[in-house]
Amino acid sequence: MSIPERPLSVSDAMTFAKGALENVRLRVLGEVSEVASKPGYKAVYFCLKDGASVMPCLMWRDAYDASGVTLEDGRLVEVSGFFTAYAAKGRLQFQVRQIVMAGEGVLRMQVAALARQLEAEGLFEEARKRSLPLFPQRIGVVTSPHGKAVHDILRTLRRRYPIAEVSIAGVQVEGEGAIGQIVHGLEVAGRAPGVEVIVLGRGGGSYEDLMPFNSEEVARAVADCAVPVVTGIGHEPDTCIADMVADVRASTPTAAAEAVAPDIAELGRRLQSQRRMLGRALSHMVTGSSHRLKLIAQRPVFCDADALLGARSQALDGLAEGLDRALPALVGRLGVSLEMVVRSLGRLGPQLTATHEQHLARAREKVLAVGQEMVAAGEREIAAFAARLDDLSPLAILGRGYAVCYEKGGAILRSIDGVSPGQQVRVRLANGSLGCTVDQVEVEE
């Protein structure tokens, strides 16, 4: 296209530039960003960028749908097409005719497809993931024996939880053969005696370097491991399929070591706090029990014997008085009844035959026996009550060698509190009382 010599209008200049650009076909490799694909748009708008430049692009909807590629920020794609100018706005755009995934983008599509397959099988479900042991005695580590990750893991475990034993399965973590070694390392560590949890880790790297941890074999080995698995692969933004299958995903190898090992210093602080709380609780319990015991000891039933026996002694006295009144009347009535029976029998005697007299004699003997037994039972009951009264009598207690001490005013002395040497007291014994002067006051435990 020849360049005109005469000055052009702006519209003519844009038309000239558009025609010149559209005759040049290019293939461009770049990273996708700023994707705008909304329903109703006739075209999909996005940008391709590298480390220095950004190129606006558009692709007609029918061509985009036919390509089978899904544009997402960060994907690496290869496009073919030509530049075109939008005259109304003076904008330069690259019109894409064809688009394919390139480099890491292809890998990401493969990983996404595998992730969807494993998710459909239920390997990502939280319900199948196991909880970690609180205080593992032995920890397995599957990682490269030469990388920085193994030193970060061991340093963290030694700092936080030095009492745990560590079993290391050294494996290749990138390149050809890494997948098989990682799977074998997980199997060996899972079967090792005493291992309760496994840390699967490696340091940072490119997306291609982390691909062994995106493999189906490693994902299934993590899911089938005999003990819980904690992954710490790459750096914070990196997420692999092994992370999604693992029981716990940590952002880095150091974070994975922190997840499996409790902080022994924090445990010590918690134990100290619990010990202080337990001590305070026990102290409060002892104080409360002591206070309740003092209140119980001050109750009258423990301070005054009369409070315990007074009501029962009074009841016994009432019963004794009742018996004294009732027994003579009962015996009198029985005597009168017997005498009336005898008199009646005497009046009827001449009229009875010898056989009737014998029956009457036996009846008289039975009546007399019943009356005597009733009297004897009453006497035994009275004797039992009398013995009980005698046992409860304060005089009987004094008769066994005890004494009661009274103040000068007549009140009973129950404690040495308030008694001082030289004080006059009266001591009651079984057969009298003594007037005494206190010489010495001693406290006995």
C-alpha cells in the first residue's frame, strides 16, 4: 500500500492505518488478563501481556466458542490474527482468529480435568478427611533429603515439639521418576511402626516443578495412606491436587510441621494456668467445707446433750406416768372381774353337775393364768422403761464417776473459755457437790 503524499483527514488516516495493519498476519504468545466475556456480547475482550507490554485483544463470539479454550487470567495462550484500528475511538486492537493453550496453560487444563474427576469420586470431601493426633509420638516426613524443605521441617519440629521421633523417607520431588518415588515414600512412611501422621512437603518452584504433586498417582496415594497426611508444597499461592486430597493442607513445609506438632512452650503455659485454676478451686472448696463444718459444729445437737435426749426423756417420763396411772386401774378391774366370776360360779355351783364344775375349774385356772401373764408383761415393760430411764438419768452418769461443773451463777461450764485462775466454781458429784477454786487452766487438743 503506497503512502499518499497529500495530507489526510483523521478519518482517512485511521482508515489507511486499519487497512495497512489488517494485511499483516501475526502469531503472538502471551499471558491472559482482564477477560470480559459477558452474555450478549458479540465479542470476547481480553489482554495479552508479558513482562513489558500489554496488548488489547478481541475475538468474535462464534470463533471463541469454536476454539474450545476458556480464557482465564494467568493462562498462557498462543493467538493468531492481525491488528486493527477502531476509527471512532482511535484504538488499536489485535483481532484474534485462532487461539490455543500454550506451555503452562496446557498443564493447567490437564490438572483441572483431573481435579474434576477426583472431585466427582469424592476424594476432596471433608467428611473423608481425618483429624490429626494431638500429641504424636512419631512423625513421618516424605520430602527431598537434599532440599531446604527438610531442614525447615526438622528445625520447626525440634523447636516446637522435641519429644517426637521423626522418620524421613527421602524421595525425588521433581523431574522424571518423582511420581513413583513420592508414592513409594508415602507407602513406606505409612507402614512404618509407630508413625501417627505424615508431612508431605517440598519447597517452592515453577508450576512445572510442582507437577508431580498434581498427578493422579500421588493423589490416590495420599488418599489411601494408612495415617493422616499434611501437605506443605511450595509457597502460599501454590495449590496442588495433593493439597486438596490431603487431610490438612498447609501453605509451606514450615506451616505443615507446625500443624502436626503442638507448641511445647504453649502446652507448658496452659498446664501452669490449669494448675493455678485447680489450686484456686481446691482452696475455695476447702474453705467452703470448713465453713460448713463450723456451722454444723455450732448446732445445739452437738453442743448440748439435752438437745438430743431432752425430748425423748420427756416422752419416757410421760409414758412412765401413764403406766403408773393405768396399771393399778387395770389390775383392779381384772380383780373385780375375776371376783364377780367366782361369785357367779359359787351361786351356780349347787346347780351344776360334777362335769360342769370341772370345766369351771379349768376356766378359772386359765383366766387366772391370763391375768397373771398380763400383769407380768406390764411389769416387764415397766422394768424396761425404768432401766432405760436410769441409763439416761444424769444422776446415773454421775454415779459412773463423771462430774458437772457450774459457774458461781449456776450455769453449767461447757468450755474453759471465760474461766480464769482464782474463780469460784461448784462441782456436782453423785452424792453431793464441792465448792472449788480454779488454780490452773489448761487447753487440751
